[in-house]
Amino acid sequence: MSAFMQRFASLREAGDCAAIIEAIPYARLMGVEFCEQPEGELLFSLPFHTRNIGNTMLPALHGGLIGGFLENAALIHLIWNRDSLEAPKIVDFSLDYLRSARAQTLYARCEITKQGKRVAHVLIEAWQEDRAKPVAVARAHFLLTTG
Amino acid sequence: MSTRPINPKVMETMGQLFVSLPHCQTLGMQWVGVEGRKPTLKIEWREDLVGNPASGVIHGGVITSLVDTTSAIAVTANLPDFETIATLDLRIDYLTAAKPGKPIFCTAECYRLAGQVAFTRAICYQDSVDAPIAHGVATFMRDSSRVPMVEGGKA
């Protein structure tokens, strides 16, 4: 249990998503936002910032940044949907790029495919204007217990 | 045994371009050197790159960007001429947590350059290349866009 996890839990109770991002330095640097939708699903968004560009000629967002955005979304989604004060630890992360991400807002949604005693599997999907045209899909494994 | 980039000008030009991209500059990515066709880059530890504020450990997403960029440069070390490449997929295994306060190095190699796809592997480490903190494999599409990445470079 860490001070961060306790703070996360109290911010979730308060519905203060912005403060959760503020508490994660790299998420703040990327410019991540997220909100809880009426049906309870979390929607992550990344408004366009020039500092996130990875191809200046197209222009397009950096592939590594897309990975960071999705990995961060998976972690927040998992902590949000679990009643544990132990921080999940990422084991591996696999990402498929389907289209280049243009100079627009990038969105992501996650799904916990399986949550076992020790390991959770999370699917993540990212898109821009049209959800039917994903920019990237990813999956991550997290360890849920230490030791 | 390959000792030099196939076309040093392609690797140097594209490598410097990749490291200078806005996102890579935001992360403070730095060119360390090339051994044979294996480039090494590094990122210094910084407070605003942290993923877990309780431990001060760098965010995994920073490592993803480092692996992606170093692997792309490894591909350029095997390209005979300028062409646009794009990451097709990427997998990172987080072997152990990165130590706060220390830089992270990444060394990558392109172990197969096929007609349309390039295959890479990369190791991230801090104290020694023999004590990796992350391992990454990726594939890149060759000739991925008509828009050249390098001004004046052939698409």
C-alpha cells in the first residue's frame, strides 16, 4: 500500500479525474485527460500538443507516445476498477499500430479481459474521429500482488 | 559480420532526425553512439517522466518511446537509401523496475530486413547491458508513406 494508492482511492471517490492525472508526472507531461461516462466507463483523451509529434512531415503523433498513453490508460483503468490498495505492476505490453495518429485528439478505452489472483489482462483501443477506425490496439499484463 | 551501417549517411541523417522529433526532445532523448549497426540512445531520469510518484520510477511509456526510436534507428542502419518507415507493432517486457535517479540506455538491432518489413530487438539497461530492465521487439513497415521523412530524402 502506498500514499499514492490511498490518494487515488480518495480522488476516485470524489470523482476528481484531473487530480489523478496531476499525481502522475508523465501523464501530466503527455497532457492526458479522462472522465467517467454516465454508464461508468472511463474515456481517456489526449488533446493534440505539438510536443507529442513523432513525424513532423505528415504530421503524426509519436508511436512511443501512443504506447505511453495506452499503457497509462490501462493502469488507471485497472486501479479505478479494483478495490485494492496495492499498485499493479506492468509485466508486458504489446501494441499494434493500425493507422498513423494525426494532429487531433486521441481517445482510448480499456477493458479488463481477465482478472485472476495474481495477474490481470487489459485490452486497450485508441481512435481519433471514428471509433470504427482504430489508430492502435494494445494489451497489457499486470501483476496484482508483490512478492 | 556487419561492422558498419550499410549507408552511414542514411543512418546519421535519419537517426539525428528521429532524436530531434518534438516528442523525443520532450523526453530529453540523447544519441550515445553506434557499435556496428547497433545504435544506443539514452534518457536521463527526470521528475516529470515519473510514472509512480510513490517510488519515483520512470513511466513505462517513456521506455516504450525509447525502444521505438532506438529500434527505428537500428532499421536505418540497414537501409541502402532513404525511405520512410513506420512501426507496425511493438512489445515490451518489463524485466525489473528502473532505478530512480539514473539514466536509461537503449541499444537496438535490426536482425532481419525483409523486402517490406524490418524486424528489431532492443535492450534497456542502467548500470550494465548485462543487467537489462526491459526488452523490446518490434516490426517496421518499409516504404510506409509517400511523404519523405527527411527533406530532400527520397521517399
